Amino acid sequence: MLDSLRRGAQTLVAKILLGLLVASFAIWGIAGQSTGLGGNTVAEVGDTPISATDFQRDYTQEMRNLTRQLGQPLTYEQAASFGLPQRVLGRLLSEAALSDQAASLGIAISDERLAAEIAADPSLQNNGTFNLGYFEQLLRSNGLTQQQYVADRRTLEIRRQVADGLFGGVKPPVALIEAVSAYRNETRDVEYVSITRQSVDPIEPPDEATLTSFFDARKADFRAPEYRALTLLALNAAAIADPAAVSADEVQAEYDRNAGRYGSPESRTIEQILYPSLEEAQTAHAALATGSTFDSLLAERGVSPADASLGTLTRDRVLDPAIAEAAFALPAGGISEPVAARFGGAIVRVSAVNAASLRPLAEVEAEIRQDIALNAAQRVVLDTHDEIEDALAGGATLTEVAGRFNLTPTSVAAIDAEGRDEAGQPVAGLPEAPEFLGQAFETDVGVENPPVQIGRDGYVWYEVARVTPARDRTLDEVRDRVVAAWTEDEAARRMSAKAEEVMKALTEETDFAAVATRFELTPQVTPKFARGTQETPIGRDAQQSAFAGPEGYVAQAAGPQGERIVLKVREVTPVPFFAEAQDSVEAATGLATEFENSLLQQYVTHLQASLGVSVNETVLRTVIGTGGS
């Protein structure tokens, strides 16, 4: 959620700066250690400090992101082993270097411009309009104040000006674009055979000794994971909405105020004949009194019935108010007097009238009550959130809080870090928050945990009731799974062995079909494909292998369904280069991104070297949870 608050840099260079800039920088070794920094300062570039608070906030968010990607909780030690501290510090040092340079150049942004940028941020809008309530809820759920967010956004926009001014619009050489285009667009077709389990001898079940040996070597694959019993308490508008508390007067008022929502407004099927002027329309209309018809007037104007028809429209859908006024004053089959339309004169005919309809109040009363209750609940969710937090801080349990606020707690008997129960099935009814499971597996029994935000207006509190440690299962517990795994391994081994035999034969003779027939396989030919073709009959691995050599090249690879593919390149077809072609334009755009990224990295490295970088190792290790190491 914090990511959405930090969006707003819309240019290509700014996106590089935020997302790609020095993700792989190894900060240790390039930054000088310092003990002269303040106790709340992690690092400093020139005169620009990086506070421990800012680093902690970004580091926590990166840990949550990585937890979601891995699908399991992440300890501080694991995060450090993945290089997460270096990545976060690298980005913050890069941002600080640009901020310091911007300050020395006197670059700034006005309050008016900054407010416009924030208001235009799509991540803070609802139906295309800035939503202050949603904005405040995002800030609150991420522990930010408006002042903090505005300050962060101001420095972001200032850094963006530096990056855009220096590197926006960099263009790669045409020769490089041509080379990349040729690489992407070259096509090939191959002869191939698929070696499946049916292509090898039948596999008999393993004896006990073989199975035991296999299980002992792969015991970790069948290990029972850690399971946790959880108590959950969800709060959202739906959970606290009370339709029964909505009065009959409120229902009636809502019904009267939004009658159009509970029925269909009147509509009419409308035709029009347009004339250059009102006078010409009046002359044509006079002919109706002497035997002419609306259809004959259409014919005289050379207008087809289809072109004359506006369709069946409600009054608000008719673009010209004068036409609408005339049409909705006519009965079915009626023809209007000449109309002073926007662009001349007109004669209107209504061929059908569809009366307005309104569902009875009794039919929609339950729906109206629910909507009113939900709207009222949405206004008090945050207040209820605070009251629940106060109750928990006062020592109440989730079950006690649930009773006090008329909420229903949920018990999960056993769940692993991937969201599965002891039978290996997904646990139903979990909060729709990717970080929830990771946090639930980072805490412990008896620990009070902060709530996790769900959706735009909901929260879920959780307690760990019990922890069942991970353990090795016995062979008897997982015998069927072990037999299945051994059988799959044996099949893969036999398919690979046969693929090697086919490849060896293809190096000794050129007739692919003859070799395939000798091994009782069916030779096939692919359509032409490029490196980036999304789907081929041979699968992604074999597709890439097909580009590893010239015409006549032989290779084997995994197929899309677990089979082995043996292939031979039949024909290589280069594609002519046209700079204006769509793929060439895409190649140029991608290369420009890489150029800008590279130049920006070099520039930031130069700034850090010239301005000087200091890192407070003591504060840093405390923040990342490795203070003792």
C-alpha cells in the first residue's frame, strides 16, 4: 500500500530512478564508515542526511514485498542474506545524492505545482477525481502524516527535474537498434520429435529398498511444514453495517431521492430530418399538410432511414436540447413542428414511446437498507478501528473485542506459510492481503500484532493460538507421494536417456525422419517462430535452444508437458530492418531506457564520490535487526 503513496513520477527517467537505479549496488565498501553522524541518521550524502526513520519505513516495505514474492515469512537474517539492506540503502543514497545536487542548483517546486501533481496521481483518485478520504486512509494505515507525505513527494518531484533535465530524450544509435531488431525478429522452423512416458518402457513400482533409499535422499521434500492456529477478527463496512437500524423514513427518502436508480426513465425512438435553416424546415413541414409524409421528406432530402434515426434514447441522451424538447412532447407516431436546432432547422418524428418504470419500494427496500447501512458504516470504520486498538491495548483478547463490537471472530485450526491446511488444501476465507501470512508467521503466541489492511476500508487483527513445529514425516505417512515422485524421476531419466540416443543418431546421419522412425517416434515440423514468440508446440525451453546454433543445429530440451524435445533447425530467416516499423520503435524505446538508466547510474556514482558518502554502521545494524552481528 505504501507503494501507491510513493507513485507519481510519470516520466521514463523518473521511473528508472525509483525502480531500477542502483538495485544491485553493493554499498558496503563504496561508502565510508562514520561515527560522527547523529543517532537518528543512517547515512549522509554531502549535506543530505538519511534518517533512521526513513530507512526503517522503506526497509519494512521492501521486506513485505519480498515476503509476498516468496510466499513465506522472512526473518531479518534472511533479509540481510538476500542483500535487502544494501538495496534499500543504495536507493536512498542515490536519492540523497540527487537531492543534494538539486539543492546546490537551487531547484525547487511550488506548492501549487506540487498540489497539482498529487491531485493528478491516479493511485489517489476515485472515478478520475482526487479522493481525500482514501488519501487520508492510506496515510493512516501506513503510519504517515500529510506533512510527511508532502515532504517526500516534494523531494521526489525535485529529483525528477534533475533526472529529466540531464537524461530525458537520450537516443540510441541506429546501428544498435538494427542489431537488436534483427535479433528479435529473426525466425526459424525446426523438425522435432516428442519423447513422452509412452515412448519409453513401462515403469514397474520400486522395491522397498529402492523406495527407502530414494526417500532418505529426498526426505526434505516430504517434510511437514510449520503449522499455526490463528484467530482472526475482520473489520470492514460490511462487518459492522446494521440494516435493521435504518429507519423507514430514511429508506423512503433515499427511494424518492434516487428514483431513477430503481427503475428506467422514459425513452423514445427518435428520427430527425435536418435542414440548413429553420426557414427551409418550415417550407418542408408545410408540404405535410398537402399530402407529403415524413418518409417522402426523407427521400427528397436523400437521407436514408438509418441516417435519420437517433435510436431509442432517454431525454438526457439527446444532444440537442431543442430536439429533446420537441421529441418528448410528442405522442408515439407524432411529427413535430419545425425545430430551431443547433445547426439549422429540423423536423422530428417519434416512432415509439417507452414509458418510465419504477420498481415498487417493497421490492427494493432491503437493497436500500443495505446501501444506507454500508455508507454509514464506511464513515465510522476508522473510528471503530481506533476503538478496537484501544481495547486491545487495554488487555482485551480478540474474542472479547469481537463480542464488544458485535463482530464474528474466525478460527483457523492449522495453516502453513503458503496458506494450506494439513491436507495440503488452500484455507478458505483468508484476508485478501498478500502480506498477512508473512506477518502471521513472523510473530508468536501471545504477541499483540498490528492489524493488516484489507481492501480500501477494512482491517483484520490476528492472534497466534498455537505453533506446531516443522518435522520430518515418516515414509509410511507419505508412501503414495514418494512412489509417485520416484516414478516421475525414473520416467524423466529414461526420457533423457532416449533423447541422448536420438541426438547421437542425428549427428551421424542427416535424414531426420528416418532417425525418428527408427526410434518409433513421429517427426513433426513447427511453424516459423521468433525468439519472443509466445506459444510454440515445442515449449519455451526448446524454443530458446533452437536459436543456439545455425541451420542443421541439433539440441534437446524440456517440452511444455514434461516430455523431452529433440530438434533440428531447418531454416533461418532474417527479417529486413525498417526504422519506422512498430518493433523497431519498441526496440528504440527499450534501448533508450537502458541508456538513460546507465547514464543515471554513472551520474549518481559520480555525485556520491564527489559529495562524499558516510554510513553509520551502528544505527544501520540496529535498524535491520543485526545489531549484534
